[in-house]
Amino acid sequence: MVGLKPTDIPPTATVKFLSAGMAACIADLCTFPLDTAKVRLQIQGESKPTKSVKTIHYKGVFGTITTIVRTEGPTSLYNGLVAGLQRQMSFASIRIGLYDSVKQFYTSTGSENAGVLTRLLAGCTTGAMAVTCAQPTDVVKVRFQAHVRLMDGTKKYNGTVDAYKTIAKEEGVRGLWKGTLPNITRNAIVNCGEMVTYDLLKEMLLKYHLMTDTFPCHFIAAFGAGFCATVVASPVDVVKTRYMNSTHGQYRNAFNCMLTMVILEGPTAFYKGFMPSFLRLGSWNVVMFVTYEQLKRTMMLAQEP
């Protein structure tokens, strides 16, 4: 069998919290170029005053990656990585690491007997909690990924810390929490799609003895979770990206951003960047959940006498 076997003692909340953050960082390192391609495709076509952005057109996932490498250099695929890792350490630790604890809190008969509605409520709760804490890191990450830096070296921010300071100075502290509402909506949906789907698929595979609690089981459950999350969350994700990357005063609010997209680009705009979203979320979920399960078991084994 691949990977470590389950330990006799179940992982503690602290172990889950730390394992989730580290696993999410590893997943981000592996899939960040796909995330950058997704952001570029999502903002393509929106009405913006910067002409330099309009002159570059992206086609498809790998076409977008190729264009970015050719026009901006390969390191641009990892623009915003520092903010992305900061985001995952605070964001994933809460929404994934605390999921079981919150699920147990909502269930009087034990988390293993939790119904679908209880799991959905736990996913929404941890997703909303995570966004509230990690929103500034998400704003900075999207700004870095969306910014087109040509070979002349032109760049908007001189590092991650400068980005936090510049946004706060130009747009106020509220600018760092720009798009919080659509992001809460998006991540509540994504968290339910990921955590609940993974939870149910893994439980079903084990309950009917289709697989044992090892790598293949985690892989299949994670892949299903990534696909489900992409389908249900893509529309909100596009609105979130557009709104967070918008210039000051471009949209009155997230709802206005959504209406503008429908009027100018049609409803298909909500699924712009769907393929990179799926490639990114699918691969991200596989790497994250497989790593998460192994890290939990490694940490518990390290605590055994």
C-alpha cells in the first residue's frame, strides 16, 4: 500500500489545523501557475482603462501560460506566491483543519453520524471564518496575479509588504477587505463542494469496502471534490476575481460587477477560465488531501512513545 496507515489514535484538532495549512501550501506550490492562468482568463474582456492589458489576449490554459512566459518571463507565473502561501497558512488551516471540529459541534450524536445538512453547515461556517481572517492576503495575491509585467520590468508593487501598504494607502484599510462578501459566498460554496464531497466520497468508499483508507481512496475522493467545487463555485469565483482586481470606483459593489458582466459579456462570462479552474482545483485537491492525510498520520506517529 502507498503511504502511511491510519494511526490507532485519531488526530487532534491541533494536528488537523497545522496539517491543513502545510498541505495547502504544498498544493499551492505545485499548482500556482494554473491559478495565475485562471485569474488572467477570468479578468480578460472586462472594461479597464489600462490599454497595455488589452493588447495581450489569452487562449486556453496552456496558451495563457505560454503567453505569460513569453511576454513576462517564467517567474511571472508565480506572482503573488508569498501572499498565496500566507493565505493558505491562515485560510486552509481554518476551513479544512477545523471542519471536523465544527461538524462535531453541530452534531450531538458524534461527527461520524453527521447528516449532509450538518456537513454543509460546517463547511459554510469554516469557509466564512477563513475568509474573514485571510481576505487581505487573497486581495494581494489576486492583484499580483492579474498585473501584467512586461519585459521592461514595469511593476505595480515592490514586494508583498509594499502591496499591503499601497492598497491600504490608496484605497483605505477597507481596500484590503475588498470583495469580502463575494469571497465569503465563493468559499462557503467551494468549502462545501470540497470538504463535504471529499467527506462523503471517502466515507462511502470505506463503508462499502470498495477501498481501504489509503492513497487510492484519498486520490479518488479528492478528484471528485475538486470537480464538484469547480462546477458550483466558478460563477462566484469570476465575480470575486473581477471585483477584487478592479480599480477604485470601477464597480459600485460586487452585485454591480455581476450585472456589468452579464450585460457586457453575457452569462457565459461566469465560466471564463473554467478549464484552468478545474485543472487547478482538481490537482490542488488531490495534492492537498493526499498530503493532508499523510501529514496527520506522520504527526500522530511522532507523538507516540
